Amino acid sequence: MALFEQISKDIVAAMKAKDKVRLEALRNVKKLFLEAKTAPGANDELTDEAALKILSKLTKQGKDTAALYVSQNREDLANEELAQVAVIEEYLPKPLSEEELKAEIKKIIEETGASSPKDIGKVMGVATKSLAGKADGKAISSIVKELLA
């Protein structure tokens, strides 16, 4: 089942369960999915790959917002934001561990033939596409820099 349909079904389940946090988070996700589907050039389709990009972007934004709330001593708002992030993360693939990430990036470095820090851009382009949703961009970047240094 596509992510779009799964989110729609889970919205109905959240309504029946009267789970406000889950319902709000999923409605926000569905709104963004619909915007992506109706965007010019989308042909009224949303691939799971595009949906995963939206979900990972939402989780990153939620975590950043929560950190901002914490820095402003608004723990109540931070907790709400993190609760919604937890709901969204259920739909993302399990993130790679640091060892798994290093192994994947080593393979990409071998495939691209990169050997020096000058090749970081080439490796990052391939790595961010192939590891989308599985690893954070900052983690990918730091490991690529470490391995090519």
C-alpha cells in the first residue's frame, strides 16, 4: 500500500481513537502530500520516494522547532512538537546505524572512484539520493568528509 493511502487510513483510525496528537500530525502530512500531488508537473501522482522526502523534511523541521522551543523555555510546546515528530517517524524506514552508514558510503566512494576531498560533491550527490530517508544529511556529510580526508 502506498504511503498516501496508509496515511489516509491512519487518519480515520486516529479519529475513531480520538487521538488528537496523531490526528493533527497525520492531517499535516496529508496536506503536504496533496500539495505535492497537485504541484505543476506532478501528474496527480505521489511516489513513495517523494513521500519519504516530505516525511523526513517534516521530522527535521519538527526537531529544529522543538529545539527552538526548548531554548526559549517552552517545554510544553517542545513536547507537543516532539510527539508529532514521533508519529511521523513511524512511517520512515529505520535509520542506519553509524557502522552501516560508513559501509554504504565506502561502497559509494568505490563506485564513484573518489579519492580526495575534491570529490566530496560527487560522493554527496550519490549518497544523499541513495540514502534518502535512511540517514540524516549532516551525518552523511561528516562521514564523507572523514573518509575522503
